[in-house]
Amino acid sequence: MNFRNFKMIGYVVYGRGAFNQLDEILQPQRKGTSPMVFLVDHFFEGKELAKRVPARGRDQIIYVDVTYEPKTSYVDSIAKQLKDQFGTVSGIVGIGGGSALDLAKAVSLMMNNPGSSADYQGWDLVKNPGVYKVGIPTLSGTGAEVSRTTVLTGPTKKLGMNSDFTPFDQIVLDPQLTTNAPANQRFYTGMDCYIHCIESLAGTYLNEFSKSYGEKALELCREVYVDKNSWDDESDDKLMMASYAGGMSIAYSQVGVAHAVSYGLSYLLGTKHGIGNCIVFDHLEEFYPSGVKEFKKMVEIHQIDIPKNICANLTEDQFNKMIDVSLGMKPLWENALGKDWEKQMNRERLRKLYERF
């Protein structure tokens, strides 16, 4: 048997106020006059957090538009801009939600790899390490801070750059940064973590490594979303660690049906990852009965709106495109349904599923 030898994060700092150590953390990584580049979620432009970014000398702060999940063309344009302007950089620091973190990972890789990021959508296609990269989440749940992939929409598919060169060299986990997140957004990203865990723990790839992290992440999610109906600092602390543990859980296993199906939605409709997972998971009783029941209870407790009827007016071609993207997520389907998954999940069954959303 060939066991996966997977790459983990280089360094982790956790705690309220940990962001204040960023300047000290970056200092040894600076190379001559090559700048540090901070890719900051545009949500923070003009806000307090932006003023705390420890930019020095030629450093650049680029406010990245993450209204939609990152496209390969956007990754390529930022990497080209930096190469044209500086030749090389000391490092890329991503500050924001999952999309900003994925963008930072991808831009780091494209500083040292030729061609387009679309050339590397898939498993283990990246040949060279990227420049030094740091991830600082301001939302909890996606697990983007620990994962070996980047969620990217390319010209023909929605697929990450899955590689051992993708994980961050350093992450800064400061729960204070998530304090003022909008309630709906906080729920959607938190549910991304919850759904990761349900899929991982019910999957055929499950092992004790994945199970240990998944069970802890699920326990923390329940403490935040089932045992409470209001938010406090402890909720932020717990959800940040749930996100980390949930990401670690799927690093040695995989996600499942909800993620495989929601990739189709986001490719075609631009539906954000967390919201897409919620829209899909709400209809997956046949695959995850107890998880869906608990999910519906959490939606009710926190009075969250899950969008409905988003596929109501789609054409035949559009349904086919979503089905193509979804069926391309082979490891996810195999984890969910086993090696003979193609006998269980055909185009017709998937079409009926999409028609429910």
C-alpha cells in the first residue's frame, strides 16, 4: 500500500492579537529590496485592519476583488504585474477569507512557474515551489489556510492547483480578525467547515488521522452553531480552530457530494463556495441524513436565508456544463460513494439533483 506523504504548513501562530507579530515574522524572510506584497480582501480597504498591515519600503498592498471566487486570469494578471514591476518579490501575504487566501497561494506559485495558472489546475502539476507565502484568515471555516489546493475557476473547469507546493509557509490565526464578520457570511463559511467534516467522516477514504481532526472540528462547530444562538469572542476562537482542524481532516481524506455538486454551481453561476455548499447540502438527505437534519436545525437557530430556485431558468446547455464540472471531481465522488461511484451517480441522477436548487 502506498501511503500519502502530505505537506503541512511550515509555521502556525495562534492567539488574539497574533496579527501584531506579523512584522517580526516577515523580517527574516525579506530579500534585499524585493518587496513583500500584501493581497488584502477589498472589504478592508479604508478600514482599521488595512492600517495595521506592516508595509515597509517598496512593499505593496493590493486590494483584491473577491466578489467572485478567483479566476485563473486574475491570478495571472497579478503575477504578471508583480513580475513586470519588481522582477521578483520576497513574499506574498494573503489577508481575508478563503478566496483571498487561495489567490495568495496561486500568485505565489505563479511567480516561479511559467505559463498560466490554468495549466496547473489538477493534481500535482506544479513543478517549482512558489515564493514565500503567508495566510491570515479573517473568516473561519473554509480551511483554505491549511489546504494543499486553491479553488480557481479557469477557462474550462473549476479546479484547484493541488500540489505539495501550494500550502502556506506560515499562517497567522488571530480570532480577533473575525470579530465583525457579517452574520450570514460567518454562517456560510462556518458551514463549509461543518460540511467538510460530515463528508470526510462519512467517506470511504476515512482513516484515524482524518477522523481525529474531523471529529474535533465537528464538536467545535456544534458548540458554536447548535449549543448557542448568539455570537461572542469564544465563538470566534472555537470556529477558527474548527476551520484549522477541518482543513487538516480533509488533507488526509477528501470531501464529498456537497462539494462535488457545488463546484458546478460556482463554475456556471459564480455562486460563492460557502453559500453553494449550503444550497446543495440542504437537499442531500439521501447521502447524509443526520448531517442534513442537524444543518437545517442550525439554519433555523441562526435565522439564515438559504437561496432557493437558483437553477429555475437554466438551459439544457447550462445544466450540462454544471454536470460536466461536477463529474470531473472524481476523488470527491469516490470518497463519497466508493470506487464504483460512476454506476451510482450518472448524468440523469445529477441533473435531477441540480433541478432541486
